[in-house]
Amino acid sequence: MERFRQDLRFTLRLLLKDRAFTVTTLLTLALCIGANAVIFAIVNSVLLRPLPVPDAERLMLVYNSYPKAGVERASTGVPDYYDRLRETDVFEELALYQERGVTIGSEGNAERITGLAGRPSLFRMLHAQPVTGRIFNEEEGEPGADRKVILSFTLSQRLFGGQQAAIGKDLRLNGRPYQVVGVMPRHFLFINADVDLWIPLSFTAEQRSDDARHSNSWTMVGRLKPGASAAQAQQQIDA
């Protein structure tokens, strides 16, 4: 113990003697601790902490792989989505989604927010229900019927003063009119907490065709049926 006290006094004398070095060291240490805390928060929220949805362990990310091109994990194309809907039976639901920047409002009072476009199956896959209104139906996943929008709780409060007041209202997104059909609960979260609205994804016949086979700009996620495994899903997808 006496040796430790002597070493501590010697270290303190050195630090006091060169105060510039001491300040620099302490600032560097503080920055490193802060940076690592931020990194851990991101990893914890994205990788370690499960998604706040029922039976999150049954959710499975489905991606394309091109090993001959050196790409082990790639995004998914629209034709791949329809192939997997048709050729697999281990998923309770399959969905495609894509985050997008969305301009809301009209010229003069427009603002840019984060939105997410997803197949109508996305909310069913998450077992997510709005606090007011409804989720998208299958018909709204077709071109011409897709001008519907679901708002976050916060955005409904900010734009319309409350979730009840938002239902049925029109909202301009990227210059086009959409109708509000639902508002999600205050603490609803899927992947990105900054997402403030959701719109249904619809695809034309051309987008579904083989000509779009390698236009991989979507993320696919599925919910396994009870008792099904990721290994079974992989086997069916590879077949």
C-alpha cells in the first residue's frame, strides 16, 4: 500500500509539472470514452436489443448472395420477392421495404422528413397495430390505390394536433396527395426511430418482370411460421 501511495504522489507531481500534457490527455480520454459510448448505444439498439415487436426472434432478414462476384450479402430485387412468396412455405409473412426521404407540405411550407415505403404485409409481419385507424390492406399495394399514409404518433400531433384528428385528412407527399389512414403508437419502432411516416409499396408489371431481376435496392424481411427454422428457410430459398 505504501508503494502504491508513493507511485500515486510521483504521478501527480509529473502531471502537475506538465499541465498542457495533462489537459490534452484528459480531453483525449474523455473523447474516446464518449465515442465508445455512442458506438455501444448504436450496436446495442441495432444488434443486441431485440426489436420491440412480438416474437421478434422469428423475424429473418432475407438477402441475395453473389459469391462469384465476392458479394456475400446484397439487397433484394422485386422479382426475388415474388419468387420467394411463391416458392417458400416457411414464412408467415414476407415484406419488402425501403427508407426514403419524403417532402411533406406544399411549396412555401414544405419540410423533409424520413419515411419508409413497405409492402402492406410489413405491419402484419410485425404484428403491429395503429393506435388509431388501420394498417394498409392488400389492395393498397397496387399501383393507383397506394396513395395512403400512416403517421407516427409524434407527426400526427405536430401536423394535426392529435391522432384522432389526423384520420381521413389529406397530406401532400412529394407534391402528391395522400390520405391518412392510421397513426402508430407513441413508442412504435422498426429499424429506425427517425421514421415518421409509412406508405405502401406498389410495383408495376415491368418492375416484377425478369428485366428487373438485378435491380436490387430493397430490403426483405420475413416472419417464420411457428416451428419453422432459418435453416429450412435457407434450404427453400436456395432450392
